[in-house]
Amino acid sequence: FGRKTGPEDHGLSSSDVIILPLTSILFFETSDRHVWAHDREGSHLVKQTLRQLEASLPSDFDRASKSALVNCRQINAVKRSIMGYELGFTASYKKVFVSRRYYQTLISHLHEMR
């Protein structure tokens, strides 16, 4: 589902393609007009837009903000912070902030899944 961020990662060149299982992806986010797939190992460049991903991904993935799609099966914490709510992921230090616009839908989806 993406490419490594740099050639130094695992000895790969920047043009090498890596196939990522959807279950390993924590979230997708946009940054600097690119979409990145984040897993526990790092981040990987994705050629699709978030809209395209949202339309093609299974229902395990949901919007957390205008710039992030999260794998609900990987979320292990929803914490209130100064900036709103943030999501924590299983066995990862990575966090994603949830916008007010998507919070209720995401929380409802998480309750339905559990």
C-alpha cells in the first residue's frame, strides 16, 4: 500500500514498492500534499488520495479529521487533551488528533465494533 520514506530504510531504493497488509496500517494522513500510510515501523508514501482510500477501504477505517483516516481495529485509547481528543494505537507511540466534526461518528463506530 505504499513506498518507504527513504532509501536508507531497509536498504531499499526510493522506487521500491512495498505491499503492506491493511491490518498492519494504523492510519493514513496527508502531509505536504502527500498521503502517508503509518504502521508501527514507520510511514510509507501512498499514491492515492484520502478520498480514494476512504471509498475503497473496508469499514474498519474511518475519518478522524480532514487529513486522517484511522484503522479502528488498531485504536486502543481515546484521550481528551488540550487540543481536543487524540487516538492512541496498539503497541505504538503514534497518535492522531480527532476533529470535532468527525468525533461523534468515530466514537459511535468504535462502540459498534466492540
